[in-house]
Amino acid sequence: MPKKRSGGGLSATQQAAKFLGVSVLSGAVLAGIALPAVGALGLAAKGSVESFDELPANLKTPPLSQRTTILDAAGGKIATVYSRDRTVVDLKDISPHLQKAIVAIEDSRFYEHGAVDLKGVLRAMNRNAQSGGVSQGASTLTQQYVKNVFVEEAGDDPTKVAQATQQTIGRKIRELKFAIQVEEELGKKKILENYLNITYFGQQAYGVEAAAQRYFSKPAKDLNLQESALIAGLVQSPSRYDPVNDETEALKRRNVVLTRMAQVGDISEEQATEASNTPLGLKVSKPKNGCITAVDGAGFFCDYVRQVFLTDPTFGKTPEARAKVWNHGGLTIRTTLESQAQKSLQASVKSHVNKSDEVATAASVIEPGTGKIRAMGQSRPYGFGKNETQINLSVDQGMGGGAGYQPGSTFKPIVAAAALEGGMPATKTYASPYQMDYPTPVSACEGKTWNESGVPVENENETEVGPYDMKEATAKSVNTYYIEMISDIGICPVTQMAKQMGVERADGNKMMQAPSIALGTQEMSPLTMANGYATFASRGMYCTPVAIESISQRVGEKSKSLPVPKSTCSRAMSEKTADTINTLLRGVVEDGTGTEAGLGSRPSAGKTGTTDFRYAAWFVGYTPNLAGAVWVGDPEHKRQMVDISIGGTWHAKVFGGQVPGPIWRDMMSGALNGKEAPEFNLIHIPDRKKPDEDKGRGRGRGNGDEDRDDDRNNGGGGFIGGLGGGENGGDGGTGTNGGAEPNPTISIPEGFIQGPGNGPGGRR
């Protein structure tokens, strides 16, 4: 390689390059090499040696964008994602055949000239003059490498890419100047290695390793002569010579490369002839990019990881900075996903709900005390086809989900926790009539009050008439008990408790200040509800959800660790309060509305819920070591779950304990199989002494919270749908369990229902 003279003057290469720089600026050389007539471009013939010298000589080479690999907690691969499919390899890991083929066809004098090939320039000028156009360029491999660096730096910005590839004298000058620097600093072998790793070879393959895998399903080091010639031939025009779409053109181009290799003495004429007579021998591997390729239905979790990276300041101060790191890739992301739990979730979802059903299901599993997301999935697969979606039904809107779904009666334990934390005893008894008006006024936050009279609320059945204590009211999911409770303690303690547990609206809006929130009117996501209930399981400690354990990033030939967001834990309630809730919700699965969700001998607790008009049904439950939420409903909020087939089973009416409950049971059973079964820290809650309560009770008309899925649920009629957006946890205006839909005559006071979509049922 040419070197500087001892006196510090310019080498022959640099002198030639400087001369060319002046000539370029004068519009004499490049106009004949690789540009149309200067006048056609409107370029002025100007410049000097000094202007060439003033150009920066430090080529900043950005890290090459590579594929990112997302792993589960044990190191198993979930998916590979990339902006550009590239795996950087050393020159020793690239077939010598391929190295020779690239040099032969792109720059046969590569090892003889410096940054600029003067012979090549003169040859190109002569041929272009003879043809009357631009039939041949004179860029060396080094110059091509520099141009590719500009393209790589431009990323996916079409404007910057156009600027990096435009046929102008200015760009050629920069290319020449940087080529001189690269030749001096890197040397021929490193330039060739970099070139082979940065160049685009078609079919989404950047670099020879990706190209070898794409076309021949083998590493670049194992490519034979004819395979190497085919890949080398793609550089000139990856689309024109694409062997996947045009084998004839690809074969012709491959044989041109083989002929050229023979001409420059890399192979014999016999070898060239023999290789030319072989078929292409393709063994194509389709591009495997993105969360759509995730295993075990983890596409939505994969997308959630991407959303975390793009939104968390830990990975960059601005959205643009975070996106740049993500698009450059080269990351190995170890996540919190547990393969056993994920497989169990998907198996349960698939066995209970078909992807073609009118409704869908979504579920999330989280580890109490750590916030680690262990599983996430849904019945409609991640994708673009029929019955597929890219909307993550498990998460909040800001993380790629929808606006959430009303949780119905699964919100009631949060009301109970607020009451217990405020000093209410677990033996507290309320009259809990079958039907009542909302008490008024009710205190709210910031000294405000909710003050609407004449707004009725009902229980599921007329048989549900108090008095009830907290234990029985929770097991039976008695609406009027919880309305009396929130009216007693006020709205603000409930919304504050929800916030402390991380339970907030999926659309990011504030919780509405109305007592109807006790019955689940505010739209939540399954991940939010699962993590909220994990607070009970961890005896009152709330931990923010986390999906990423660690990240390593490859930069050049080295790897470095990146900081990742950590779960932060805080006490949301006392241990006594959490233990009391655990005792109450243990009763729900033992002899309450959630018996179909029970895990047998393994201690578990949970709560059912179904929203107004049966647009959604829930079961949210937990053991001391895992918490999970299952939602079933129509994501578009159009199909009521009445007279409906789900997973091949017909349902006259869907209940929280009847459809989501068994999904939760099977999901959690598999996730916990082989793991310890710790006990809850239960407390003794004395039973209320009950008088003879059966006298004078009639059969119910059915409404309010639907969760009593037994023979008593056969009344008719129903309460007005849409109370605070369907907070009854029942089926509201549709009537329940056998009755015809009523025509309500009462009116809802102005301001009682908040915002669009808070009418009957939940939002889309």
C-alpha cells in the first residue's frame, strides 16, 4: 500500500487524488466517468486544491445496523427483529471464493492501486466517450465502501438516502477524500471485510453472512465457488439479478463473475466452465424478521418489549435517540418471559377460544413482588391476515393496546382494600338491599362531592338481600354492598388506592369521580389488572411491571451492556389489609362466583367480573407466586356475549366465572406445574350471625353483577344499561338470565356518566 514520503509529503495516491479533486471540480473528469454532462446538471466549473483540502478527512463510520435477538428468561430465542438483516463477521469467516469473486467483478486491481485507480479512470473515460454515455464507472471498492457508509448513516430516511447516493460532483469529491483516509487507516484486508459486511445483496440481506443464509441457508465461510460467484454478482443490481425472482438473469450474471475470475487468474478456465455448468443450487431461507416470527404466540410480548425500548428514557433522552439505537440493532435482549408460563397461556387460550370467534380473549401473567411479566398472549394471532391483529389486547393504549375494557366486579377488591386501609373492619355489615338508590352526597377528591339523587342500582338477583358482611358480599359479588361501602368511605380513597396499585385507565385518562367506579366502569387492560392483583399476592407491595432483564449491544467487534429499567416497588397497603383481601378472595374461588377457576389443592384467590350488556367478562386471580388476568370480549365492543359460540361451545349468556375462569385455571395450572405451592397468610374473619333470611324472598329478576352463575339466575327484566358506563358488572339493559330487555323509564342525571364510550358497556 502506498505510504507517505519521509519528508511528510503526499504519497503518489494522495497526489493523484488531489489532482482528481481539482479536475472533478473543474467538471472535466467525473463528467466523463460516471456523471452526465456537467451542463445538464447545472454544475459550475469551479474549485481549487485549497477547497479540496478544506473538506473534512475524518470519515465517521456509524455502527452497522444488525439484527436484534429477543430471548426469554432462560435464554431461549423468542424472535429476531431488525431494521436491516445483518450479522457482522470477520474476514476469516468469509469464504476465500467470495472474497476473490467480489474483487474480481467489482475492482480487479484492488490490491494494486490506492484509493483511486487512475488506470480505471482512463479506461472508463475512454469507453464512455466511445459509447457516448455512461457505460462504465471508475469507483474502487474503497470508494464503494465509503458510499455505503453514507447510506448506512442515512438509515431509513429516504431524503438522506437520496443525498447519500445522488450523482453529483460534490458527493464524488467527498467520496474521494474519505477514500484516501480509509486506505491510509484501515488497509486492504480491513476495507474488504468492512465492504462485505456493509453491502446490500437483495432480499433484505445486508452483508455476506445474511446473504449466504438467505440464498443458500449456510454461513458465508462455507460458500463454494459458484455460490460465491452468484452472491458477488448481486452487488451491481440486487433487484435485476435476484435469483429468487429471476433465475435466468441470476445465472447469466453468476457466469459473468466466473468468467472474470478466470480472466484475472483467480481460477482456471476449466474451473470456470465446470462451475458455469452447474445449476444455481438455491436453498432459500425466507426473511425471518419481526415479532410476527415469535415462538409460542409471544408476538405481542415481543412488540411490548419494542414499545418499552422506544418509550423508556433509560434507552435515550428523546424518541429519536431511542429509535436510532433500536434500528441500528445488534442487541441481545433477555426478557422476563417464562417459556413454561407462555406455552401454558397459549395452550389454554387456544383450547377455549378460536381465533375466528366473534369475540377474543387476552391474558397476562406477572410475578408478585418483582413485577416481572411471565406470559402474555391472546386468541387472535399477531399478524396482518384474517382473524389476526397487531393490537396488543393485553396492554394500555400507549404501549400498543386499545382503550381497555371495563373490569366489572374485578374492581371491587380495590374498594375493599381502601376501606380496610381506612380502618373499616372486615366484619362490616351493610343493609345491602336488592335495589337501592345511590346514596348522596358522596365525597370525592379535592373537596368535591358527587351529588346526584334518584339513581338506582340493583343486585344480580332479588334473592340477594342483605344484610351482608364483607366476606359474604365479596363471595357473592353483591353490588349494593359495595355501593354502600364507597358511599361511606368516599371516592377519593378508592382512586388513590387504585393508583397505589398501578390500576389506571388504559387510555391514560384520569379515573372518573363517581361512586359507580366501585362496580368497574373504568376501562383497564389485562396487564394492569394482573399486576394490580399481584399487589395483594405480595402482601401489599406494588411493583411496576418489567419485561427486560438485561441488554447487551454489539458495537464493532466488542459488546457492551446497556442499562435497563428496573421495577420499583412501594407499599400500597399494609400486610394486614392485603392478608384480609387474600382471605376474602380465597372464598370467591372456594365457594363463591369463581369456583370454576379453582386450582384444586393449590391455594389461589381471585374475582370474577362481567360488564354491562356482557361486552366483556373477566377473571383475575393469583397464587402467592403468580398473578394472572383473563379478559374475554369483543375488541370492537359490538358483540354482546349472549347466544354466542366461543371455542365451539354455545353460551346463552357468558359469565366471568364460566368462560374466563376456566381459561385462567388451565393457564395457571400449567404455568405453576412443578413449582412450590406456598400458602397465603390468611386471617380469621368471624362469620356474621344470620337470622332466618329466607322468609319472604322471591325469585330474582336478574341484573347488576352477573357473577352468580347458578340455578337462581333465572329471573327476568333488568336494570338500565350504562350506569356510569356499565359499572354494574352485570348485563345491564339486556336483562339477565331469562328476562326480556326492559324499557327503562328512569333518567341518568347530567354528569353522572363521564365522557364518550362510558355509556352501555365499555369502549372499543
